[in-house]
Amino acid sequence: MSGLLKARIAFAIAIGLLLACGLVVYGTLRSFAASERLVQHTQQVQVLLGETEAAIASAARARMTFVLSGDEGAYGQYELDLKRISAKLAELRQSTKDEPSQQVECDRLEKLAGERIQLWQTSVALKQSGAPQPAAQPDFTRQSVAFAEEIIAVTQRMRNAENELLAQRRGAAGITFGFATIILVISGFTAVMLLFWHYRLLREELQARELAEQNTREAARVASEAEQKARQSEDIAIASNEAARRLSARLLHLQDDERRRLSRELHDSTGQHLAAAKMVLSSLAAGHDGDRRYTDSMELVDRSLREIRTISHLLHPSGLEEAGFSTAARWYAEEFAKRSGIQLQVEIADLPARLPREVELALFRVLQEALANMHRHSKSRTADVLFRADAGQLILTIRDYGIGMPNDVLKQFRLSGTAGVGLAGMRERVRELGGNLDLDSSSEGTSLRVTIPLRQESALAASD
């Protein structure tokens, strides 16, 4: 692992630790805020307990004063205190709704307060009846005191419960603070050490780069000389490749010329001789109808004449020069289908103008070689031949549905274009015209696609 990579890793870890510290601080602050809210909640519950006790005590005193003296002001204070008691009990229940145990105590407190208030109401009603010092008032007072003791016991239990919760929350807050402090100290120290290590690694990397630059400048002259030699070698290689391409193109032209010459010789000499021999045999066979030798000889001459015409057409189809590529390609595809037994789906478009001679010849040779390869290797019973002109391009596609090409042959063709003489010749013909030859093959068949750019002025010139 390089020093620069180590420095980057150290810096990334340090930044990550600092971010973790920030998250810990944020979490701690949120925890403190939650603890503060819980403490305030506990204090609020304790205040409500005190206010509830005070309201109950104030109501008890006002009731006692009214019973003993009949003071209407004391009775009014008594009524106000009863309302305060109800309000404080409701607030207390609302404040402790998240604590089931405190809700149970609230139920107990409300029951005791209700029973005591009911006792007070009976005592006040007896006072308001006008009876002179009923004997039941002291009993009411004793019962009220007993209720007071029970209410105080309930409120004290609620205070104790809130104090325990407060202690637990303070302990949890302390643990959280201690844990956060430890994490912050460790993370901060580790981040500082990693940043220092990052600084040292960067310094070492810079020193190594300076040394490398010195070595590079020292070797610049040797490298420059080597580069000049490499450029010279590259120029020589490019020139050799270009010469090889020109030689290959020249050989292809010579091959086409030789095929044209042989086609003409076969058609004009051998074909004419066989036609003359056929006429002679026809005159001899006229008087020997029962002699099968003349009949067999006539069949052999006819077969030889057809073979000569077929070979002559394959070497250089006369229809290619007379009618153009589309017509010649259809004829050749039909004849190939008859001879090979392969069912061809042929879609060859008619062009509005004749193509340049070299383009027509290249397309026809590609069609011949592709169909011949398909017949020899693909084992396909069906195939497609498509030709069209699209957006200034000529596109010829030959596809079969056979066993496909071996992967090593396909790979060699894509890398160097030297997989077989036929494929190499097709690619060279197309490349000479500025086109591309693409070959795709799989277990479902092989597809050969030729694309040749065609300028408008070339098409018009060929038509003229």
C-alpha cells in the first residue's frame, strides 16, 4: 500500500471520528434536554401534590370555620377550595398519565378526596339546616381527620415514587455523560494522532515525489532518445502496414481481373467450342435415333456447357456489369438456394442509380464468400439475405441459423481479422471502400453485416 493511500485512509478515518464526536455530542445534548424535561416534569408533579394538599387543607379549615362560627366568608372560601381541589386533581392525573403506578395512586387520591368532600358537604348541609350544635359534627371532624391522614399517605407515596424516578433519571444522565465523555476523549485523541500521521505520510510522499522528479529529469535525455527511436520504428511499422494493405488491395484487384479474363475465355472459347460440338452431335444423332451413345454424348455436352456457363458466371457474373448488384445478387441467391438446398429469405432493394463498379464487385464477392462459408460450416437449413440503402450507407446482412462459429475463431477475427482467408479477403475489400464488416456468432447462428458509405456524387457518376 502506497504512502499516499495510507495518508488518505488516515485522513478519512480522522474525519469520520470527528463526525462521530459531533454525533455523540449531539446525542448527549439531546439526552440532557430530555433529562431536563423529565426533571421539570417530576418537579411539576411534586408542586401539584403540594398544591393539592394545600387546597384540601384550606377547604378543611374553611369548612371547620363555617361549622363553628357560621361565617359566610368561610363558606365562600370553602366553595372556592372545592373547585381548586377538582382542578388540581385533574392536573395531577394529566401530569402522571405516562406512569401507570402513579395513575393508580391518583385513583386512590381522587376516591379519598371525594369521600372526604362528601363528608364535608354533609357537615355543611347540617350546619345550614339551623340545628343548634348537632352531636354529629365532632364525628364528621374525626372522620375528616382520618381521611386527611390517608390522603397524606397517598401523596407521600407519590412523592417518593417521583423522587425515585428522579434519582434513576439523574443516574442515567450521569452514565450517559460519562460514556459520552470517554468516547469524546478517545475519539478526539485518536483523530489528532491520525491527522498527525496523515501529515507525516504526506511529507514522506512529497519527499519521495521530489526524489522521483530528480530521477526523472536525470533520465529525460535517455528517454527522449528512446522515444525518437520508438517513433522511427512506429513510422516504419505504419509504412509497412500501409504497404501491406496496398499490396493486398492490389492482389484483390488482380484476382478480380484474372477472374474476369478466365470468365471471358471460358465463355468465348470453351463455351463456343462446346456449342459447336453440340451442333455437330445434333446433326450426327439425326440419323441414329436408336443409338444411345449419341444421346449420352449430347447430355454430357449439355451438362458441360451448363457447368462452363455456371463457372464463368461465378468467376465474373455478366449480369453484375449489365444489370447491377441487385439483379445479380438475386440471381446468385436463387441459384445458390437450388444447388445447396438451403431456404433463403431474400430481401434486396432496388436502387435508383447504379453503384460504382468497385462497390458492386465488393458486395457481390462478400455475398459469394459468405454464402459459401455458410454452406460449408453452419449446417443451417434457413438463412436471410438483406440489402438496403439507408442514410447514405449501403447495408448488406447475411444471417444463418446454424451452429455458429467457434469462440477462438471469432475472437481471432475481432482482434486481428486474420481468421481464414475468406474472412480476411472480405474485410480487406470492405475496408478499402471505407466500410466496416461486423461479425456476430452464437449457438443460435451467425450474422455478417457489411456497411459501406456511398457519396451521392459517386452514385450519380456510376449511373451516368
